[in-house]
Amino acid sequence: MRILIAIAFLLILASLGSALFFMMRDRGTTKRMAYSLTLRVGFSVALFLFILFANWMGWIHSTGTLY
């Protein structure tokens, strides 16, 4: 489970990095930056829903501690 979540975080960071790259390179002439940011939002929502589903299925357990 930890590996899946780590991979999802890496995908989110890679999408954010590609959006930064396209912002600096294209200077707003193409929509590749917007597509990269849309993909990042999609990955983030999918990760959140997967964590909720995994908690519901009992694959992960909350410890109840804040620290």
C-alpha cells in the first residue's frame, strides 16, 4: 500500500514539474501547461478517493494519533 501511495505522489510531482517546464518554455502559446495541471488535479483526486476506499475496505487503518 505504501508503494502505491508513493508512486501516486511521484506522478503528482512529475505532472507539476511538467507544468512548470511548459510554463517556462511555451510562454502561454500552447495549452500543455493547463493539461498538465488538469492531470495533476486528477491524480490528486484519484489518490484521495483511493485512500478513502482503502480505509473503507480495511486495507489501511487509522491510528487515531495526530503525531
